[in-house]
Amino acid sequence: MSPSPSEDDSDEEPSPRIPQQRIIESSEYPMRVLAGAGTGKTFTMVRKVEHLIDEHDVSPDRILALTFTNKAAASMREKLNEKLGAPGYDVNAYTYHSICHDILREYAYHAEIDPQFDVVNNADRTALIHEALDEITYRFTSPEVYGPDSHADGAAGSLLKFISTMKSKGISPSTIETFLGDADRLLELEALVDRIVDRANETVRVSWRAPSADRLEEMRDGLADLQQSIEDERTALGQTGVEQSVATFLCGMEETCTSLAELLETEEASIIDDEHKPAFRLPAYLFGTYASPPSGIPDSMSVTLTGKLRSFVEECQEAADLVAGYTAYEQRLHEASLVDFADLIGATLDLLEDPNIRAEIAGQYDYVFCDEFQDTDAVQFELVDQLADDDKLFVVGDDDQAIYEWRGAAVENIGHRLEERYETLIPETLEENFRSKQPILDVANNVIAQLEARGSEKELTAVGDAANASDGIATITAAEDDEEQAEQIATAIGRLLAGSLSDVDETYGAGDIALLVRKNRHAKPIVRALEERGIPYQLAGGLAADSVGVETVLAYLKALANPADEVSLNRVLTMRYRLHDVDLRLLNTASDSLSEALQSLPLDQFREPERVRRAREDFQALRAKREIYSVARLFRELKEQTNIDWYLSPQERRDLRTLESLIDSFGEGALQPALDESFLELLSLMESLDDSVAGVQDQAETVSDAVNIMTVHKSKGLEFPVVFLPNLSADQWEPSTRSYDTLGHTLEETAATPLDQDFEKRDEYEARRIFHVAMTRAEEQLVLVGRHADDGGVDDGDLSLSFIDSWLPEQIPWRATGASFPIWQEVTAGLPPTATDWTDEVAPIDGGVDPTISVNGESVPQSVARDRVLALARGLLNGDLDSVSPATAGFAVEALSTDGGPALSHRHSYTSLEKYSQCSRRHYLDYLVRAFEDPQRGDTGSNTVSIRDTGILFHDTAELAAKRSLTSPEKWNDVCDELGRQGSYSAGIVDQAKGCIDRYFSTEASSWEILSAERSFTLDIDGHTITGKIDAVYRNSAGNLVVLDYKATTMQRSLDDNLQLPIYLLACQQLFDERIDEAGYVYVGSVGPDMSTRTFSDDELAQCRQDLLTRLQAAEDSTFDDYTAGDHCQWCPHRSLSCSQTH
Amino acid sequence: MAGESDEEIRAVALDAFDDEWDSQTSRTEYTTSAHYEYDEQLARAAIEAYFSTGPGVGHVQGSVLTEVELECERDGILLHGYADNVVRTDDGLQVIDYKPSVRYELSTSDRAKEKLREHLAGEDYHPRLVKSAIQAATYIEGIQNTSVYEPGMEIVFTYYGLLANTDIEKSTAGVQPRVSGYGRNVEETYYSEEETIWGLIQRAHDGIREDNYEPIRWDAIRENACDRCDYRSMCTDALAEEVQF
């Protein structure tokens, strides 16, 4: 078996490959590993740590491992724990931020910060930014807080972006102020640009069209005059700060004058005889005298020297305004004892300047390991450098996957900056890819190889069967219209699910497929198209806006915050309470306001009084709670009281998670807002502001039963059998200049100048890397969907861009070609011969998405057939179906779909099998078609809900406590409090969970050693798969391993008459080398404290395996038609069906 | 105000603006003081521009009616609206409706006329332009039913965009808004498309009277209008579209 990449949860660890082994065993430091996508970099790093501990007796707590996300840090701890047992948890696995957080807490006194400091959350930050905006003197920018088109365009978005850019580079407000100097001077510098343009108009702009030797000579004189004027301007400038930077620009302009004069002389003949005729317009164009490229200069050339200088001066002017806001923001953070993420690192760096403290902190670690190093910014680089005191530094990352530069990350950190800082750096690379088929890697290699200024020359190669694969790449030439492209993609996905694509042998499930978009808005039309076809999808966080269900929940919050918001109230009455049109009219035409009418009109006036009554009661109850509960808590109450979840589709429930996590984030900060309109406004602002400065780097959560849709950024580190990449066209991938990049770079290092590079180019490089990341997510099938951009380029008779380039001096960073990424051109040029074109196969068939189908032998459009079904349903509800003959009214379900719909997938768990043995119909409804549950009625469910919540909270507590190796009830209670807060559990549930903890600590199990907690498993039995999680594996006092399942329930379970424990033991046979034959339950609910275990012999397990197989085979055939009525019907979520009445 | 000097008129306007601003706006509607103050400057700059470089002084000096309710009736359809200002001109009367910008109002271009016809024919969907045309019809016809109108008078109807062009002027003393207004006379379009415009009015009138709110171009409405509609989130038609299968 080949080594798996970091993402693989495979339980059986493969052996390292030779290049990996060399790195693992090397004792040389500092070492940098450039590890391509899917080459197992985290695997290698974890194995290296393990090697140090196992083979070199390094104490785990002398090792520091830094990663980017909490999830990655936790996953590393977990992997080390799996390999090394408890010592694995002693390795210091931190994120770059969390280590600083801990250091600052410990050294708060030395760092001169409040030891009780809090980390600023989104809500705090938005409020602080708003306050800081009033400290700005607006001299160059508009004080309008939000832009006309996007919130991010206004002063608030600018300030947020400015602060984050500057802080990521470690640039303080005073550094900026010193650099910029006097505001008057900044206005004069803008006038300087105008003067140069004016001068160019006088010296090099000509009215004649036919060049001659005399005219060209005259122009050379003009260039000399212009050059002299620019030089005069330059010598009048100061030698420091912004004036020095402007002087650098002017130097570049002077060089350009020289070069252009040479051009006119050298190419005189070819200019006069037409070949390079338009070259005589180049000086006037480059010095800004034309608004757009004149005849003969290609339209695609957008750079002018005066334009670049003007942009720089304007950026400085903008900064001169914003810096006051930056100062105020810092001040307010400090006053409120808050720190932001950048401060955590900045303050730690300040602290580490004290050699004694640095020696003390860095002295705690002998080895420093860094993951994803390409994503570090300047201050994080310094932090690592400070902590890796004696250079035992191991850095792993991939320059080709650096996609966070727009947020301050610096790809140089893993390249020349690291090489310069550590002269003895040992460079290593990993190029064997364990994920994708070779043709996919070929395309990915090809695109990245065209990246100028690339830091490495890695070439990914597949291993095993994937190395010999010749398929795996498909293209679709996208329709011009986004909706049509979406249809193409939805058709392709539908066919993949149905297994009806001609050149794809595999049949894929929806969860095997990912759709990765460059921009959020690319997802929208595709989502609609998938919706129309009934293909399940999941939008990863941030993309789930515009969900009908989420908007209904938001409307509920709005109506609670402001009962006068009748639009929202109407929305809720329609969508949640399903009020009849007549009743809605009655309420809306009452003399009272809508909310008053809802409370006061006599119920007997309504056509459906029960629905009105329910709405009335829910509103009353929630309004009363609004005053006393925090938003997060109220949101939970809202869901419980109204059961609104039930009214949402499965997709909408998934969408709702984004809103939930946003609201939850308010539960963690210093600010605990109440539900009012300003909060709701804040909520919508945060969503829009966060678009510009995304706060999270975490991978998306994926699902196994729906097409995963996410941005490329969210997909980093993930892998999918099939990946679709839509909107591959030059205009959608066009690079752009990033705000404050040039200024930030100039201020970052002492010798830096604004002419060091073309910052727009940097965005182009990043676009290429994003595409590389996107492609390398695909394991088996990569589907590239794009088209050529409209030709905005070069006309006949235009100078060629390369000719222009050859005459631009090296002192200036801009090229005539500018920054561009002709993505589809590069894709199509580099396709392997085996790539297949699906364009024809996914072209719309007659009738588009409304094909003709056969219904009882009759041909009708699918939409007509659907309408007929709905009419029948309506008739059934209204009781007027008499006129229909049952013989002809019936429909075969299959007739309603042309592609058969997505295949139903069979994945089994212990619970699903148990349900099957209870009732086949229940199994069919819950696990195959995932049917809606009945709505909850009244409060009957609240007791079971609280027992379930208590159980979940206890399990989560036990898991986290085990991972942190906590062994006292006090510590467990602390964890329980922490999780209770995070999950907004009510105080009652937290108390009940603590009761469970008490009971747990009264059992013998609490004195045993926990080896593994919440361990996932996949058990394969003759081709059937059972998945599940084992609560805990313990080593008991006799030294034997025991599997324990926690029960927070009110009843004990028999140890003999169930399959749960044997399933766990069978799974353990695959998970652990050591034999486990004992399993049992720990009762922590009201029936406890108690524990009972038993051993299972090999024969018993073999028999159990046989029983399982029988049940699995039977469960495969579960149907709606078979059901078993019994006592269980009273708890069945589908008990409204007639079957439950038969009991 | 006929006897006042240009300067006096400007001063009265700006005084009135100050009072109106204080009574009609509130700092609490804004996130920052700076933005609130800037908007005040912007609005004042619009008034100043109207009365200095724009036609404001003339519009005041010739004003014969302000905030006047105009009514007209044709084929049993009664229309009414409030005209901001009616000015006596050399040849007749000019009715002025003040807007922030005239970008989306009726114009005299052939394309604008064509759009009205397309809308009536159900071929395309241009609701903002139709609304603007109905307003023009109401005022142009309505002014003729007032005491200031005399037969034979020429009627001009103007949409005046007070904030038609805005920009900022950088200054170390603080950024200043730069504003200029722009007026557009559109009566010519009304006269040349009178039949079309009254056809549109007739249809809207009948629809409202008969409680017929069935949309004619639902697809276009959804695409162009729903996003800006305050009632969308409770509109069962819009919701039905979103939850359809």
C-alpha cells in the first residue's frame, strides 16, 4: 500500500517511501521540504517527529510543532497519539497564534499587557473599526462608510484591509506616518505627476502621423527635454520616505526616456517604413498623454509610467488618512484589553527581543517543526526564527500551493528569505503524488511550470496504478452564458451519478464529486441547476447565502427584534406556520398592526385557527425570552420552540449551519449582544466585510452524500474522486492589484522600493497557484470547464507586446504584457492526447431540462407530468379525486426522471442496522431516502431532547478530556463548561452533563488509562461497509485492553443480545495490533453509575460476523413496503404514517 | 422671492437647508459622525451648485407654484401627484421634479421611446422608465388644469438631478464634495409617445381596479425587480419560484 497523504483517515499506516524515509531519518537541520500536493508532507513530518522520539530518545515535550489551524494542530496531536500513545500528546502542537496566546498569558507582565486579555472577535472588530473611522481626518478619501456597490468598498472595508495588510507585515502606524510625512507634500506629489504629463504633452506628443528622420530626431530631442525635466523634479525631492520612493519612480522614467530615444534611433528605418511605425507614439503613451492606447499600441497594454506613479501617490494619500484610524484602532484595542491575531504574534515578537525571556521560551524546545510554511506572513516568519533558537528547524510546505498572499502571506518565506536567513539550509523535495492519476498531474505540472518567478522546479509524479493511467482529464467548452454553463455541469454531474457517461466506467456517488469555484458568485447558477435536477449538494461556509430556509430563519429573528417588521412576520407566517391565504389577508387587513392582530383576533375568525394559535404562542414565548437571553441562546430557543428545522429541506438545514456558526461566534467574545436590529445589521455587515478579509483558513467540512461545492481556498488539503472546475476563462481569473501592496512592500524592508516588482504580477502568480491547488484535488477525474476570452488583444498593425517589452528598461518592473492569466488557452494547449471532450455529450437535448418522458405509454414533457402529480396530490388533499380512475392515474416514479436520479447509496452503521431489525420501512426512510421526519408536536420531545443533548455534551467532554489527558473530575468539569459555552448549551444541560461526569468518576473505568477516544472506523464485511465511532479504548488495571461505550440513557442494555459491542471488537481487530476481546458499557446517566463488560471469544465474534453479514444483506433490500409495527412506533419519527396505527 | 437678489435667494435656500437637515436627519442613522457630516456637506453642495452654477435662482424667481397637487383625468382615469416646482417661462410653464440623479428617468432618446413601446407590448420590461413616463404624463396634463395655465402656453417638464455629478476634492483641510446638477426636459417624449404612455396608464389602472396582479413578464420581473423589492421576502410568488421543484 502506498503512503497516504495527510488527509487520509486510513487507519493502517503505510510505510514511508524512500524520499520520505530519507527526510524522516535525516539528522540534518535546518531542513526545508518543498512537498508538492498530495505527496504526504504532514505524514512525513509526523513520522519524523515520531522517529525523533522513538529512535533518538528525544523527549516529546522538547518538540514544538506549528501549524496553521486548530484543526491541523489537533489532527497532528491525534496522529502522534495514535503512533506513540499518551506521549504523543506531550508534543507541543500549536498554531502560530495559539502558541503566542499561551506565551502572552504567561508573560503578560513582561509584555506589558493585561493578563486577562481577550482575543478580538468579528463583532468586536467591526465595532472598533467603526469607532476608529471617526478619528480619521478625511483629506484624500471619502468618509462614506460603505461603498455604493459593495460594503467592502467604503471607508470601513478600506480601513480593515489597510490594518490587516500593515499588521501582517509588522508595520506600525508610526512607521507609516514617518514615511508619508506632511499631507501637503502628498498633494504636491500628485501635482508633480500632472506636471510630468504636461511636460510630455509639450515634448513628445505629436500631431503628425507620418514619421520621418527629422521628426524622429526632433522627438529624440523632446525625450531629452522630458528626461531633463524629470531629473530636475527628482533632484528637488527629499532623500527619505515617500519622496525617496517617488524619486525611484522618476529614475525609472529617466531610464525609460533614454531607452525610448535609443529605440527611435535604432529602429528609425523600420519606424519610417511602417514595420514599427506606431513606436513613435510610445513615449507619449507611456508618459500618460493618452487616456487609452492610441492607434498602433495594443489595447491589452494598460501600463503607463505616470499612471503607476499616480497610483502609488494615491495609495500614499489614502494611507495618510487611514493611518489615523489604524492608530485609533490600536489604542482602543489596548484600552479594552483586546488583542487581534496579528497582535498575538507582534506582541510575542516584542517580548522575545528580551534575550533572557527569549532564552527561557526558546529554551523549552530543542526542535521546531513548521507545517504549511508557505502561508506564513512576515511576522510569523520572525516568530519561527526566534523560537528555533539553535537552528534545529524543520520546515515543510509547498511554494506552488501558496494561495494566501492576498491576506499577507509571503511565498518568499519558504524560498529565498529562508535560504538567506539559514545559510546551511538543507533543501529537500517530495514529488511523488499519492492522490491523482498521472494525466491530471501532467496538466497541473504544465500550468505551474509556466509560472515565472517560481521558487522550485518540482514535478509531480503519480505512483502505483495511477502512474500508468491514461484517462482522468475531461474538458467541457463552456457556454458563454453562466446559466448555460451551469446546465452543462449539472448534466455532466447527473450523468456521472447515473453512470451514463460514455467514457467513464465508474459510477460515482454525489459525495465523490466536488465543484471548486474561484469566486463565490460562480457557485450560484450551478447550485440552481443542481437544485432543478434534484442533485444533492453542500455549500461550504460562506457560500450558503440566499438560501430560502436561512432567510426564513433570519426573518424570524428580525420579526422578534422588531415586531413592526411586517414583511418578516408575513414571511414567517407563510413559510413556517403555513397560514392560509385567507387568514393572512385577515391579519394584514385588521385595524391593528400585524403583530397585534396575530395576538388579539379571535381564533374562530380564522379558517385554520390551529396554525394561527401555534404562531401566536411561539411568538409570545420567544418575545418574552428575547430580553433575557443572549443571541446564541435565543437562537437555540427559537429552533426548539418553533421546530423550524423541520420546515427546511435537508439542503437548507446544511445552509443554516453557516448562520449558526456566525451566531455562535458571538458566544465566544467579550461582547454578548442582545437580539435587536443593530445586531442583525451587524450580522449582514460581517458577512460582507468578511468577504474582503476572510477570517478563516480552515478547510471546508465535507459531506459524503452530496456534491461538495466550495471555493478553491476552502478545498486546500482535501481530495475528491471527481473534481469540476468551472469558469476557466481569462476574464474570470484576471489578476488585479491588491490594495496597499506596493506601499506595504516599500515599508517592509529598509532597502525596498516600489519598483522592486510588478505587484499585479504577483496576483497573476497566485492565480496560477490557486489553479494548481484546484487541479491537484482530483483523484480520478478532473473536469475542466472553460472557454477562450473575447479577443481584447492585438490588432493588425499594432506593435507587438514583445517588441515594446524589449525597449522597456530593466529598472522598471512593468512589462507591456502586464499581468494576465489566459487560463483556457494554457489548459487547452497542454492537454494530454487522452483527454476527452464532454462538450457534445452534455449539450442540452431537445427540451433542455424539460425532456419528454413516457407516462403510461403517453409522451409528455416532464414538467407536465410533474404538474399532473401535484394536481393529483392536491385533489387527494381536497377530497375530490373521485373523477380519476385509479387505473390510469398512477405514475411509475421512474417515469418522472430521465436519468433515474442519483443512485441510493448503502452505508451502514450499527444504529442503522439496529433500526433495520426493528422495521424495514424505518430503515428505508431514514437511511436510504432520508425522508423528512414528522413535525414535533407540543413539548413531548423536550425530555428526550435534553437527554440526547446531555449525552452529546458528555461524549464531547470525554473525548476532549481524553485528548488532553485530563484525569480529574474538576478538569473534566472545566472542559464541560468550555464546551457548554461554545455549543450554547443551557445551564441545565451542562449541569446534567456534569452529573454524568460525577457518575463516570464513580466507576472503575475512570482509574484506567484511556488509549483512544472517539475513534472512527470503517469495517468491511464481504464487500459491505459499516462505519461508526468507538467511544473509548481503555487499558484496565490488569493491563488488558477494553472497549467501552458511554451510556447517558435511563436504561441498561443487555451485553449478550446486541451486535454493537462485537462490531466494535471486530473493528478493533483492524485498528489495533494488540488483541482486544473485552467490551462493555459505562452507565453515566440516571441508571448509573455502573459499568458492565464481558469478553467475546473468537467463535462468538465469528458467529457475530456471520449474523452481521445476514443483516447487511437484508438491509440492502430494505423497502418501504415492509414494516413491523410495535412499541417502537410511538417513538418513530414517521409515526404519522398509517403503519403505526396497526399496532 | 421675485424681488430678492440672487445672493439673497441663495442665502435663504441654504438657511432653509440647515433647518431641514436638522429636522429630517439624525446622527444615529449613520455609523460615523464623519459620514453624517460628509452627507450634509454633499447635500449643501448640491443646493449651492443649483443656486450658483445651476438654474436654481431662475427657478425661484419664476416660481409660481411649489409642492402643488396636480390632477388630470382621461377616459375615466384620474391621476394626481405633487409637483415640486412650477416656473413661469417666457413661453409658458416649466414643471420641475427634483431627483438625486436623472440617470433612470425618462429621456428624449429614440431608445427610451422604443423601450416604452416594448414594455406595453410585453416584449421587454422597463418599469423604472414607465414610472418616469407616467409621472411626466400626470404633471404635463395636470398643470393644464391649474389656474396658472393659460391656453397656448408651452409646457416644459424637467427632471432635475441635484446630485447628477459628484466627486471629491482632496484638501489638507478636509475632503470636500464637488457636485453639479443636471436637468433634462422630457415633454417631447411625452407628446410623441402619448398614446403609448396612456396605454401603459390604462393597463395599470385596470389591473389595480380589477385586482389583477398577474405579472405580464414574470421572468423579467424576477430577474430585474425582485432583488430590489422590499416585499420580496414575504411575496408568495417569489417564494414559490424559489422553492419550486
